[in-house]
Amino acid sequence: MRKKKGVSFGTVLMVFLSVAVLLGSAWALQKMGGDELEQFDPGKLISAMHGSLAATDAPIHTPLPQNTIKTTLVTLAPTQQPSVPAATAEPVYHTVTLTLGGQLAFRSDVSDSVYDPQTGNLDYVPVVQEIAHQVYSDLNVCTLPHILTSDLQYADVTATHKVADAVKALGMDRVLLNHGNVLDKGEAGLGDTISLLEEKGVGYAGVRDTDVDGKLRFFTVNDVNIALLGYVCQTSTKTSEAAAASESLVMYDAARAAGDIASARMQGADVVLVSVWWGSAEQNEITDYQRDVARELCQAGADVILGAGTDAVLPVEWVDAVQPNGQVRRALCAYSLGLLLGESRDTRSQVCSALVHLRLSVSSQDGSIRFDSVSYTPTYTWKQEVGGKVQFRILPNLGTFPAEMSQRQQEIMGRALTLIDQVMSSGPAVKRGQ
């Protein structure tokens, strides 16, 4: 049987000793204080001590007075989140496509082939209509090496206004007029040419590049401003004399070109395309002079350089130039795209050409230009006899032949394709469809 637990002897002894001390203290105080002290009651003290003794087995909880409780408000700092680098906004690119062509030379033999003696009319549209589906960029440009007249008279330098119908049907938005004979008829002849083109809805470039306020004319598409600048390096005697007293046509000068390109940039040009009439008709290789000019134009800020004046197609190449700040910038140069339309059959290079297609993207962040693609479409000028009359047609030269083309013509067209592919093989352009 478990023994009931009681109060220990040691505890009792300590309590009575404490009582004895208190009784003695109280007696002493009473003697010292006399009647002013309250009469001491030993019974009350013993009773209180007994209560304390009875409660020694239980904890005592004494509530604190309310005025002793203080509330402290603590504001905690927000938890520190791991630092995350601010996201860099991706630049927005505005994209534009260009198709560049060679010379549309509507010379005498071509004009004879489309002349109708019964009506006295000339219809050049059939000459170009079979290549038109390859010309569908945002901006399509070629060189028109003629002065246009308002009548039906034509020669090698002059051409009738009817050729403007063919240019329109081909889909060319701008024709470059900075060629070596453009001022042979003076400012009046150039003015007539521009008016006759604009009547057909065809724009021009390469001459009179600024308006009356000195501002450049831009071609704007997809929020991209394209400046077209033109220069000549060789001209006829008549054009040279007229150019000396005119601002319509600019002879090439490195400092002048650099100033024009800088002005174009200041006026908001995103892409600068420079056309240069250089070289000779019989040339079939790039000259050191042309490379020097291309490098100067690249260094000055040109993005695309289109050469003309040579009947043969010359390579398309990247041109690099070191700028004053030490950075290297790059431009694309098509040294010559030959004769998009030509009458001569003297050499194979005169019957073939190429359309060069560019896809450019301009950064909205820093204005930098990205060449997304560079491709080309080989072309061939087909000359055949139909019903005793000569006929010219520009064809895409992609390995297929018209059903009515003779075996001999197919062989010539095939060799022309090989020539174009060889010329283009050294540069960045890829044949369309590959």
C-alpha cells in the first residue's frame, strides 16, 4: 500500500523557526515604538503561517496589475527578396525587302522589234512581262540608261516615253538615272524624262536627290526610311560639261559622298543605298578603283552599293572598312548587275544578268542593320525570230526553257546560267530556290 505523502519534518522546523524570529522582532518593535504601533496579534501571524504551510505543494500565480503591462509595437522590415536583374527589352526590328536590277537598255534593235508599222505604235510590255513575277520586293530598283522623249522617236541614248509602260509593268518602283549620258540633252531633257516617268507612276533616283529645301527624298516602307544617292565616275563629253554647271548630277568625290551620307543619316535615313555609274561597257572584272570607291562609301556609312555602266555581271561582295573610332562596318556591294535587257549577242556576258534580292532588318534600339538574306535570280535575254520578225524577251534562268525555244538557244541559255552562277559563287548571294 502506497504511503500518503505529508509535510516533511524539515519544512515544519523551518516554519517554526521563522515564526519565532518574527515574534521576537515584533516584541522588540513594540517596546521601541510604544503605543503608536498597532498591537501585535500572535494568533493572526500563526494562522497566516499555517495557510502558507498548507499551500506549499501548489504553485502560486499572482496576476500583474494592468498598469504594469507595456505593449511594444515592432515594425518588421520586409523580407529581402533575391535581387533579379532587370529584363533587357529585346530590340524591335523593322524589315524591308529590296530587289536590285541591272540596266534596262531599250536600244534601237529592241525598239525595232516592238514597232508596229501599221499603227505606228511601240509596245515594250511583252519584252519584260515574263520576268515580272520575280520583281515583288518592297522596293524594286534598276538603272534606265536613257533620256526619254515625248514622241515615238528613239535611238540608243534616247528612248520613247513608251518604255515607261514596260518599267511599270515590270514592277520597278524607282529607276536610277545617274548614267553617263543623262545630261546629253541638258536640264530640259532630264526634266522631260522625270515628268514622263512620273506620269506612269514610276519614281526616279540618282539625280536631283534633294527637293527645293535641300531635303533628301526617301522611300519609306515598314517604318524604314531608305535614301537613294547617285554618282557618276565617267560621262560623255556633253554630260560632263552640263554637270559642271548643274547640281542635278553629281560627279563622284569621296568627301562629297561622305557629306551626303552623313546628311542622309541626320535627316532620318535608316538605310542608305548608293548607286555609282563606273567602269566601261566591255569590262569583265572588278577594278582597283572600284574597290577603293566601294570602301570609301562603306566607311562613309553606305549600307548597299549598286554599280552600273558595265555590260557584264560582276561579283556581289561584302565590303569592310575601318571607321575613325576603330570599329569595322560592313556594306554589300553589287559591282555590276550587267544588262537586264540588252540587244547585243557579241559575248555571253551581254545576254545574261541577275536580280539581287535583299532582306534587311533595322533595329529600333540602335539603328543597326542586319542582312537577313541575300539571294539572286539569274536572267537571260532571249532573242528569237517569230514570223520573220525579231523578238526579245527577258526570262528567269532557273534551269527550265520555253517549249518553243530551239535546242541551240537552250544550250546558250544553259551556258549563260553557268556563267552567272560562277560569278556569284564567290560572294554571299545564294541562288533563289536553293
